[in-house]
Amino acid sequence: MRSQKKWITFALSTLVLLALGCKKTNNNTVSTNPKPNNIVLQTTVQPTVSLAGVNNFAVIAGAAVTSTGPTVITGDLGLSPGTSIGGFPPGILNGTLHISDTIASQAKLDLTAAFNDAAGRVATDMVTLSGNIGGLTLTPGLYKSTSSLAVSSGDVTFDALGNANAVFIIQIASTLTTTPGRKVILSGGAQAKNIFWQVSSSASFGTTTEFKGTVMALESITFDTGATLDGRALARTGSVTMDANTFVLP
């Protein structure tokens, strides 16, 4: 009878823990599940970053655009003030090519404004990131890194928490990189068009990376073989280099 009572007590306590979102560890001590990644939910709502004249561009660069192999770009391709675009064909452009014309020049001005807007955002509940963000789940708001960021040893998830208009802004003080095969995953209604990566140096994406969002780099952007982008690759002063990639304007 005593052992039966103990079993009933243990079962009831376990049910209570499950209801409270708690768990028992192997040594029978009780702990409460932390918030995902220990990243706090932000209450400051970030408005979108206006892209104006650069909105229809999937790729734009300042110095040069180079493609190797069967790259496919859905969206406009622009270059200003440079004049060197190589690899089309065999690359395929499902959009309009603008080389140092009025539209490309205005797009570069609007890119600078968008870059500065994203870089200048502040919030009291802004979250600081550092190093490898692979494996993290980011919720809507403003994120800041004082050095380089990498997506490695795991994928990164953007969770809009059911709000399809939720905006994510990631300020990066140096480079942005991914290792081969890494992914950006959208959850909870998150959309690629609402994710903005403001990169204060250059960005590079490893082979077969599946990336999402608008990447605004001060310098250059490089995509290794087979990497894909649901978003925009916008390089202010440097080049955009591609190798059998697929770009889709969100």
C-alpha cells in the first residue's frame, strides 16, 4: 500500500511539472525550462526598412557583378558606378539589367539611405548577438553584433510569432558568413522580405547555403557554388560574385 501511495504521489508530481513546463533531470532535481536560447522577447516594434528605388533589385553592386555557371536571378540586376558584368549568359536574368543608368544610380542612393537607416536603429530592449548564431531562434526586433557573425554548426530560425508583418533587423559590425549547407528557416509567419541584414563589411555564403532576407553589405557579397537566396544581395561599394546560384526577389 505504501509503495502504491508513493507511485501515485510521483505520478501526480510529474503531471504538475509537465503542466508548468518543467522537467526532472537525471538526478531527480527539478528545473524550469528556460526561454528559447535565453533570448528575451522584444516589445519594441521595428518598422520596416524602406528600400524605395532598390526594392525591385535582387542584386545590385558598386564595383562589378560576376557569375560562373547557370546562375538564375529573378528580379532586376544593377550596377553603379561600375560597368563590369560577366556571366550572363550562361546565367539567366528574369528581370531588367541596369548598368550605370539613371535607375541604377538612384537605386544606389536609396540603398545607402536604407543601409544607414538599419544601422542607426536603436531600442532599449535590443538583443546583442556574437559569434555563431547557428541553432538560435530569433523573434521580431532589433539585434546587434559588435563583431562578425556566422551561421555555422546549425541553422538559424526566424519566428514571427504569428505576425506576418513582423520585422527583424540584424546590425553586424563586421563580416557575415555561413558554412556549407546552412539554412535560414522561417517560422510563425515570418517572411524573407521583412528580414534585414546590415553588414558593415562583407558577406560570404558557403556552398548550398539556403539564405533569406535582404543583405545590405558595405563592401562585397560572395555566394559559393549552389547557394540560394530568397531576398536581395545589395553591395554598396564592392562586387557581387556568384557561382551557379538561385536568387528570388521576395
